[in-house]
Amino acid sequence: MDDKLVTVAQYTNPAEASLAKQVLADFGIESVLTGENFSAMYPVPSLAKVELQVLDNQAQRAQQVLQADKKSAHFQPGIGPDEQKEQ
């Protein structure tokens, strides 16, 4: 079967994109990032888009994982696990 890559998320911050890629890997979903080098060379958010892509047959699961992870403290800037426990 010849699956194509589809974009499941876009980021302006390459570090955030890499973190999302690792989250998917933790759930056994292979992914690739496109545009990382462009965003490093031209750090203008409106121009630099890093795309997170997965195989078409894994796109729905990847989006579910990313949505669930967004709701966690993991993606909240400035709030780490220690701060979450104190709240």
C-alpha cells in the first residue's frame, strides 16, 4: 500500500514542532518535520511554518494524540510538572 504524507499540525516554533514529533513517537506514530531549516534561517513567524506530517492512515490518531497533549501542562509555556502539582 502506498500511503501519502499528510500535515496534521503547523508550528512557527521549531522546538515546539520537535516536541510534538516526540510526543507522537511516544505513541508509536512515526512522523516527519518539514520546513525546519527554513524557519531556522528566517525566524519570521509569518514566513516560517514547520509542518508535522504523518502517513495518511495514522493522521486521525496523530491528531487525537496532539489534541490530548495540548490540554495537558506539557504545552503550557512556563508551567512545568512541579508548578502543576502546586496549583
